[in-house]
Amino acid sequence: MTPRWSSALATVALLLGLVAVLGFVGLALGGAAGGVMALLMAVGLIAFGSPISARWMLRRSGARVLKSGEVLRLVETLSKKAGIRAPVVMLIPSDVPNALATGEGKGRILAVSTGLLRRLSPRELRCVLAHEIAHLQRGDTFLLRVVAVFESFTRSMSRLGMWLLVLQLPLVMFGAPALPWSTFLVFLVAPTVAALLRLAVSRSREYAADAGAVALTGDPQALAAALTKLDALERRSLFAAWAPSWLRTHPATRERVGRLVGAPRTVASDPVDRSQTPPAWSKPAARWPVMGPARRTRRQTAARVLRPSGFHEL
């Protein structure tokens, strides 16, 4: 079985697990009718609910739309090769190196931070952008929104169940039927299980996006170098250094790099080693004119970025 099919089957299995957890919570609350109602409400919100504007949330973090430049040209070229409409490209004024894809349909966005642009070589940046475009190509942002809805409903209904268990105490004294106390364990555990399943779904899509980036660029070595470099920076965070893999949205970098190292390289050989060469667009004369120098200086150190429910980071 190919890695792509393996990732797809894992994603389907995890989605079914989320559906089962929500249905079980509904069953504990209202019997069979409660389970069906919970699932129908979740599906209705996915189908008819309006997702939060990704652009609006990123703008609140200080991000601005790029209207020209090398990054925009790279995204347009890679999107054309992937067979999708080029997303809106936004720049996040943050020293934290990061790239994320979010939004659906015409509202799809690919955002990169200034910290990422300063730290990656042109080849590495091209592969990182291809990774995010692969997420958009495969509909991963919609998938994560679906997962977020099921997790949110599971958490909300579990809280409702906990409140009902508390409120039933005085009502039982007047003869009202009581929920069995065994359901307390269901309401306590279900939100945690749903959260872990959401994280697992996110991890399952990263391998497919890595493979998609290699297909678009033919340069697995550059993607592996970018992941290794960013992992070294991330490990400066205490949580990143000690958090187990099952509490992360991404697989371990060594596992991703291990898969990339064995992938064949199909791009033409470059006799010049550009790994330490700063991108042309990072030179002072060409540093993000769309941001304005004064505003960029004031907000460049921002590290917290508001994110919609369906997004994929590198």
C-alpha cells in the first residue's frame, strides 16, 4: 500500500472514530434519538454554517495581503502546477517562522511569516510553499473544519451532560428520573478522546502534504532541510521539546525527514550551494514594501496569530 493510500485510510478511520464519539455522547444524553440528533446537528452546521473569515482573523494578527513580489510569483507557479486556483498570499509580521494554509474555495489563503522568509533559502521556501499548496489541493482545510465541528459538538454536549448530572440531584428528590451516574465517565472522557482524534487527523494529513510538495517541486532534500531547520528552532520552546507526539498536530520531524530522504530528486542539479544564501527578497531594499517600514518595525515581533478552525501549518 502506498503512503498516500495509507494516510487516506488512516484519516477515514479517525473521522469515523470522531463520529462514533459524538454519537455515543448523544446516546448517553437522549438515547438513540439523542445520538441521531447530535450527528444531524453537526452535519447541518458543516453544510449550512458559515465558516469564520480566515482573512479577517489573519488581519487581526497584523497580516497583510501581498500584491507583488517573489513569494507571490512562487505561489502562483506552484498553484498552476497543482491545478488549483492560486490562493491569496498574506504576510504575517512575526519573527516566529511559520507558514499556514486556511480557507475554502475562493477564500483560500496561504500565509507566511517574516521570520520564515528570513531563515529559509529560496529552495527551502519553495518546498514549504508547495507543502501548503498540497494541503489546499487535497481539501485538508475543509477536512479540519469538519473535524473541529465534531470535536466542538462533543465538548459542548459533554458539558451539557455534566450540568444535567449536577442539576438532577435536587430534581431526583421530587421524583424526576435521573441519568445514570455511569454516564459521568462518558461526559468526562469524550472531549479528551475527540481532541486526540482531531490531532491524529491533522498528523495523518502531513505525510500526504509532504508527498504532494515533492511531486510539485521534485526536491525532497530541500523540504527535509527546511523541516530540520524549523524543528531546531521550535525545540527552543519548552513544550515543543517535551510534548509527546500524540499531543502534537504534526508527526515527529525525524519521521517526516526519514520518508523524504528516500524520495528521488527530479529537479535539475544546482552547482551553487544556496543553503546559506539569503533570499533576494530579504535584502533591505526589497523588504516588504506593502507593510510600510514603520508598521513593520512595530509589529514584527508578534508571535500570536489568530487562526480559524480549519487551517494547516507547516
